[in-house]
Amino acid sequence: MTSTDWTISHFSQSNPIGEGQGSVPALLRRLADSIEELGDVDVQDITFASEVTDAEDDLTMTVYFHREPRRR
């Protein structure tokens, strides 16, 4: 059995605290803009988390990616 080591990059993003922080569509738009700014990367996974707060839910999405062109 052989083992291969590899590294993956990631970033997490949330909406600003306050009115609208629980907006899933707004977070998805922000996330899409951030991924586009990275250029041609190979996205491996995207996770979604929601934490209950006193006001709107605190949403977070994490993108895991390789800094190499995606497969076409």
C-alpha cells in the first residue's frame, strides 16, 4: 500500500454581521465572486454551516480547492 501526500487550500466566508447575515442567496453570491477571483482553480468541496444566534442565523461556507486548473 502506498501513501500519497497532498495539500489542499481552503477559505471560509460569511455574510457581514447584522441585517441580512442569514441570507443564503447573498452568501452564495459572495462565495461565487470569491471563487471567481481565485482564477482557474480545481474546487474539491464546499461545506455549509449555520449557527443559531439571537438575531439572524450566522451562516458560513468553506471552499476547499487546489491551485491548479480544473479538469474540463
